[in-house]
Amino acid sequence: MSTKVKTKSLGAGAAAAKGKRKTLSPPKLSKSEYLEHLVPLHLELNNMARWLQQTGQRLLVILEGRDTAGKGGAIAAIAETLNPRQCHTVALSKPSDKEAGEWYFQRYVPHLPAAGEIALFDRSWYNRAGVETVMGFCTPEQTQAFLRQTPHFEKLLVEDGVLLFKYWLTVDQEQQELRFAERLADPLKRWKLSPIDLEARRKYREYGLARDTMLAATHTRHAPWTLVDFNDQRRGRLTLIRHLLDHLPDVSLPPEKIKFPPLAQAPQVEVFGGKLRPLRSSY
């Protein structure tokens, strides 16, 4: 098994981030087209999850990208049909005062996957190279130390058997602005919009420079980055999941057969012996 990707994908992604795209993007996928492609991927993801359980392998998937890139939606697409006891989403808030005084990687270690588990990181230790660096939440010396240490930290994980995948979700500022506006207008998405997000609008270029520095320092043979175009989030999710599955063993493991005999008596109605009764629905 190998998680190595060709370096040219990084160069192509970086070039696209620096300038305008020279090729026209394909039309956005409709919801029906998206679901048509997603269903067979979900079946493959469940097969992959059974393989992890049977072999005890550990899968760690890191999703990074600008605000509104679509990290949460991609994670939801992966985890939607998987057992939540096996597949965990990790989305940590800002460090507490205690965590701020610890080794930088320390608060992430308890969330790494155990045998047979999947950990999906919605942002990760790479906050230090991104938002913390751009917004001045860490010193330049701390950023440089992080960029030096991260390849070593990730090599330890890989050498211990962790299957590590790192994805950067790319989004142009025009699309980012549309998504910010949607969050502002939609009361169900308003919680996603923070003062940090608004400040990020002014620092699109600075985030790009920090991203390039991070990719150059941490795109390694043992833990490569893969860039995925998320200007069309539905197409991006499908592309990411397909890449992930293509870089794991293609092993067919059908679900365990379970005997399901008919009931020995007629189905019973749930009856309550006390005073408590179910709510009456108004719908």
C-alpha cells in the first residue's frame, strides 16, 4: 500500500492558486448527479471500514483549506454511512490556557485513531501554519519550529503504521465570497461565520503565501499533500473520496451474514404500564 502522490499535482495546484485558471471548469454537478455517484462510493467506504476492522489498520484523514472551502461537508460525505463508533470526526476549538502551555502537538494525540478506527480531522495541527501565522496568534519562531518538526512528527505516525492522508481543499475568492454571503443570509448557517472569517476576507493573499510555505515544508514522501478543487463542492467531495479509496487496498469484504428468523409470535405493540405516554404529534 502506498499513499504517495505525484509531486506534479502539488505544482499544478499551487500554480492554479497563484493565477487565474486557463481552462474552463466543468459545469457544477446537480444534486441528483452527485447522489448517483455518491451511493457506490458509500458502499466502497463501508467495505473499506470492514477491512480496517478486520486488519486493525488505523486511518487518519486530515482536511485543510481556507474558510468555506468545504471541509465539514467533505467529512460528512465520508462519515454519513459509517459506524460513528468506528469513524470519528475531530474538530477542536481554540487551545485552552492549559493547552497553550503544552507541546504543540499534544492536544491532537488523544484523537489519533486506534486499531480499526478512522479519524477525520476538520483542521488539525496545521492551524499553526495557517490561521495562527496569518492572524498573529503565534510568533514567527513558533511557525518555523512547527514547519521543522511536523515532517518528523508525521513520519513517526506513518512508521508506526498509521495510514495518513492530507488534503488541501482549494477555493477561489469569488466562490469564497458567495459562501460567506450565504452564511450571513442563512440563519441555519450563521454560526459558521466568525470575526476571524471576516478578517480572512482581507487576507486572502496572505493565507495563500502561508499555504505555499506550509506545503513546501510538509509535502514529504511519507506524508504527501493532495490538492482537491472544491469550487464545486459536490464534485470535490467525489474526487476526494475516490482518491482516498484508490490509495487503500481494494479488498472485497462482504458484511457478516446474520441469521434473521421470523418472530415466534405476532408482532407486539409497545405498551407502558405506568402513567407516562408518548407525546401526541401535531404533525
